[in-house]
Amino acid sequence: MNWFRVRTPGKPFRVPASPLNRPPVNVSAEFPESFEHPLLPHDVWMRQALAEAQAAFEEGEVPVGAVVVFEGRVIAAAHNQRETLNDPTAHAEMIAITQAAEALQSWRLLDCALYVTLEPCPMCAGAIVQARIPTVIYGTTDPKGGACHTLYQITSDPRLNHQSAVLGGVLKEECREILQAFFAHQRAQGKK
Ligand SMILES: [Zn+2]
């Protein structure tokens, strides 16, 4: 597997020298063993997030999907709805976090794992911290907005009062391809 991991709580935090010239992230020993459960591989949940991304695609939305898993089941599933709702905050993660909080009747999403097809942006990374989500698994990195690893490491910053374990690169090809297909489709239709 080509997954890569971002630092988890309790470990020294280093800002990469440059997003384009970053040393390989290798903190494999830090990721919770429980999330390597052989019967529930990350792919299973990420495929559900990808199904959400596909729904976004069909609605003309940038195809990003997210699910929140709690005690081995999905308690929230959402996709980007920025266009549909005319809401700049309607990212997949934001909607999924709200759904999960409603499902658990708590703003603290303890023991939850967020799966999202694209590396969260600064807004969503901030919401992940606010929701105290302990585990974040994402698909493809976002060189223009990634805030868990690529441009910022908001979910791992020890100056904030919560840090998440972050695992990136799960089904990254599929997660990237659906975005590329969407933008190619948009260009073909003369949209930006
Ligand atoms: Zn976002």
C-alpha cells in the first residue's frame, strides 16, 4: 500500500521545508493499530466516500465525498454541495461532521473516523479539530488547499488543543481520477 501518515499526537512536530521538496512522511508506527483491522480495511470506507463523490459529480459539484465511521458503521455520509446550496461552507466534510454530531447527539465526535476522498482544506481541518475527531483518512492530496499535510498541518498542530491521527493516500488514484474527470468534463462543456 502507498499510504502515508502524518504525525499523531505526542510526537515532535516539524513543518516540512517546502511542499514541493518534502522528505517522505514515515510515521507508520504511530497510527492506531485498530485502524488496520483486516476485516475493515480503509478501502471499504473510502469506497463509500467515493460513492458520495460520484453523487456530487452527477449533481455538477466538484466530486468530493466523506463518511464518518463510528463503532464499525457509517453514521454520516455527504458530498460537496457548494453549488446546490450556494454555500461556500458546504464541503463534504462539513456536512458529514454536522450529520455525525446529530447522530451522536454530541458535538464531540470521539471515537469517530472521518474518511474523505480529498485532503481537507483549512476550513474542514479546523472543523475536524473543533469536533475532536481522532482519526482522519483521506484519499488524494490537495496541492492547492490541503491543510492536513500538504500546505498546512492543522490537524496535527500541537499548538491547537486537539490533534488527529491522519492517514493519506487511501485509494488515491480513484479519488484523484474522479476529480480529473470532473474538471475535464467541465472544460469540455466550456465551464471553467
Ligand atoms: Zn473543505
